[in-house]
Amino acid sequence: MPLGTLDRTPPPFFRQGPSALSKLVFFSALAVFLMVADKRLQIAQPVRQALAVALLPLQRAVAVPVETMTGGAGYLQGLAAARSAQEQAERRATALAERATRAEQLAAENARLRALLELRPALTVRSLPAEVLYEAADPYSRKVFIDRGLTQGVKLGAPVIGEAGVLGQVTQVYPLTAEVTLLSDKDAAIPVLNTRTQQRSAAFGAGRGGGLELRFMSGNADVKVGDVLHTSGLDGIYPPGLPVATVASVERRVESGFARIVLEPAAPADGVRQVLVLEPVGVQLPPRPEPAVPLDKVKPEKKPRPRPGQPAP
């Protein structure tokens, strides 16, 4: 066979077609066109929805093992957490039952001792639940308003407590609401008793900082960080034994005769919604006697002068 008659074209397997650069330009232009068309005309949205519907069973089937493993692990963790919470609740219930029994025994013993010593019965403080409505608009004070007032029996000066301790005192009473001045207000003060040393003092509000201060304490006063302060009950307002604050820091100044003692309130006022309004202790106490007048200020009685012709008394 002559060489000139041979077919020199490459077989179909080796045919290259258009060049790589032409393919890149074509497909790039096609991609840009499809993106612009999808953005403008939303032509690919039906295709996406159809693919999503078609692939949903497959996605669910693939996710079943993962969900099974995750759900099983979560179930086991939740079961362990529930058992732990149940055990803690049982321990707390046992401790509360023991504490309640002990409190009943102490109350009975207290009643017997008071009867033996012929002391007057312990004061029963009446309480009224209330809810905090809003905070006072004055930015320089720490006051809140509650939804109880004169109509519900709130009295001026009534203590207000939360679940952790004393919050403040009623300073204004309206028919349906009342204004409560918090202990952290700059004008607030409360007599306290150090439960460790049984020393009485007065705590004052520190203002917008939200804390308290123990003022007028000498530099060598027996006060330590961590001391717990309760109400003393000698002011005729607060019942004794209510938590007030804890000593946070003690700074003994050399140049001053007093120590700077910063307190942390036992019941933070931020976030409190439900409170109890107590009846002032002074309502149940006998009236205080009038102060005695010194003898040098007592004016002698003026005796009437005898008339002319009458004998002198």
C-alpha cells in the first residue's frame, strides 16, 4: 500500500477538541451569566427547590445515625443529671425536715423559757407580699416602687425584705403604691449587730455604687472580713436577726481614728421582683415614756396673791 494513501488523522480517543483556554473562557462566561440571571430573574430557584425536595429523604436518612448517637448520649446525660438532681433534692428535703424539726423544738423551748421567766411573748411580725413595679427616676437615689400601699395596709417606715435579707424601708406611702428606699441609698441607715462579736453599730448606704459602709468605727475595732451583720432589733423598726450585709473589706487608716469598712449587702436589689413588706416592730411595742425634765428647768408654781384684808395662806 502506498504511504500517501494512509489516513494520518488521530483516532477519536486522542482528539483534543477546543483548546483549554477556550473552554475556560466559555465556562467562565456561562457561570457569570447564570449567576447574573439567577440574581435578576431567579431562574435557579425552582431547580433549588426541586433538588431540596428530592434530596430531603436522603439527608434525613444520612442524619439518622448521627441523631441517634447524639440523642442517646443526651438521654444518658439527662438521665444522670436527673438522678443527681433527685439525690440533691432528697438531701435538701432531709436537711430541711431536720431543720424544721429543730426549729419547732427550739420554738417550744423558747416558749417554755419565756413562760418560766415571765417574759412577754415574742413579737409576731405580720408580712405582706408585694412586687417591684419600677425604679425611681432620680439617678442620684436608690429607690423603687412596689404595688402595695395604704389600701393594702402598708405603713410608713415598714421594713422590706427579699429572700436573702433586708432590702430597704418604706419612706413614702400612696393609696395603691409605696416608695421603698434601698439600703444602698446615700440617705439610708440601719442599726446592725455583728454576729461574731455581738457588737452593735450602724450601716449607711454608699449611694449609686450599690454597697454599704460601717461608719464611725474606731481603727482598732474588732471587725474582720467575712463578719455577718444582722439587724439588732433595737430601733423599733426591723425585727432582730434579719441578714443585712457581710464585711467585704476593712481599711485601717493611720491618719484617721476611724476605719473604712465596706459591706456587701446580703440581698442585692438588682433583679428582685417579689418582696415582703413587714409590719414595723414599734407598732407592737408599748409607747416610749416621755423624757424627764431636769429639775433646774422646772418652773415653780405661782401662788395667787392674797387680796387686801385676807390672811396669807
